[in-house]
Amino acid sequence: MAKITAAEVNKLRKTTGAGMMDCKNALVESEGDFEKAIETLRKKGQKVAAKRADRESSEGAAIAKVNADNTTGVIISLNCETDFVAKNESFVSLANDLATLALDCDTKEDFLAADFNGMSVQDKLTEQTGVIGEKIEIGGFAKLSAAFVGSYIHAGNKIATLSGLSAVVDGADVVAKDVAMQAAAMNPVALNEDGVDQTVIDKEIEIAKDLLRQEGKPEAMLDNIAKGKLKRFFKDNTLVNQAFIKDSKQSVAEYVKSVDANLIVTGFKRVALG
């Protein structure tokens, strides 16, 4: 039997993130062969992943990252089964490392296939499923590009958002963060009226009409009153029309223009756990 040293065990632990005993056992099983030991840990992860495939993974960490010149941002959520794991320092660290890698990927599929320290992201998730003993997967993946991109992560890593601005202006970093915070807090359905899906509009109009009928309003008046209620829906549920959370006397669009008259919000992304 090959003699397994503490240094070898520690090296495998640092490479894979697996526990000390799991690393020692993998090295013993592989007779000291480092690469075979890594493969052993991966296979263990695959077995655990298969057993836990139908489990709910609604906990985890939602992380937003923005590139150095603030023109592109990405959000990923690294999902797990329990809040206990989600709060673990090494789990959050892994989520941050994966989010940094995701900045260079265009789609979730590209990201899962990307190289992460010598293995694909998907293989790393499988490995960590074996290490942690819970289902680990990428839940959300969202990317945003703009002249200036800002980000916000809500306390506890439960919600992460990105916002895009039309230009780089003085104070753009503050504005972008404020808008991203707005998106996190108020969960808008779209950027503006044009971004609301027609099926959502039709549903809101129908709901409004049904309520008006219950109130006894004449059928001939329903269309006009329903349109008014739709305007209220847009005000409450589209990002730029919402009342700004830091000053409800102005809309988000008005707040942005107070910083620069030509500045507008061009887009946002929001990923939430659960």
C-alpha cells in the first residue's frame, strides 16, 4: 500500500475542495495517484448527484460581477438544498469564483462547459455535490451589456441585480447601483411599457374589467377605466416608471435624469433564489 502523506492529502483538498478524510480515502484507493484520486472524488460526486437529482435546490448564493470597464455584467446563482450550506464561507467563495469565470461566457451552456481549474464547471458542480452531500447546480444565469453597468447583491446573497445606463457620466456608479437596488427591492416585470409581454397586458385588462363588473360599472365604461388601471400597473411594475425607493416623489427615470438630462436606463437583470 502506498504511503499517503499529509501534504498530499492537503494538496488534493485544495485542488478539489473535498474534505480531508474523503481526500485521504481517495488517495488510498488510487494508491497515491493524484489524478486517479481526483477521478475517484468525481465519481463519488456523480453517484451522490444521481441520488439527489429530484431534490429541491432553492437555497444558495446569487452573485453579480461586473468587468473592469463596467461595460458587461453577469449574475449566476449557485444553488444548494439548505441555508446551512448556502451560508458556508467556502460555498460563497466558490460562487464568487464561478461568477468571475461567467463574465467570459455568453450563455449558461457555454458557462457549464467552461474550464474551471482543469475541469468543466459542470464537473466541478458534480464533484461538489459529492463533497457537500447536497444537490449543487447553477440556477440563474443572466448577462447585461451597456455603456455603463452597475450591480447590487442583497444581504445574504438571496437576490442579485444588474442595471445598464446609456452613457458614462459623473456619478454613474452611484446611479447604476441605485437602479440595481431598485430592481432588487421592487422586482419590476419589465424595463418600461414596451417591455411588458402582451399576454400580461391582456391579463391585466381582463382582471380590471372583471373587478369593475363586480362593482357594477356599466359595460360601456369598462374599456376606458381598464386602460387607466393599466397605466397604474405600468407605473407600479415597470422599472423606469416606478417610484424611486430613495425618494418616492420622483420616478426612477426622473431620478436618473436629475443626474444627467440625457441619461436613461437601458436594461436590467435580476436573479433571485427560491
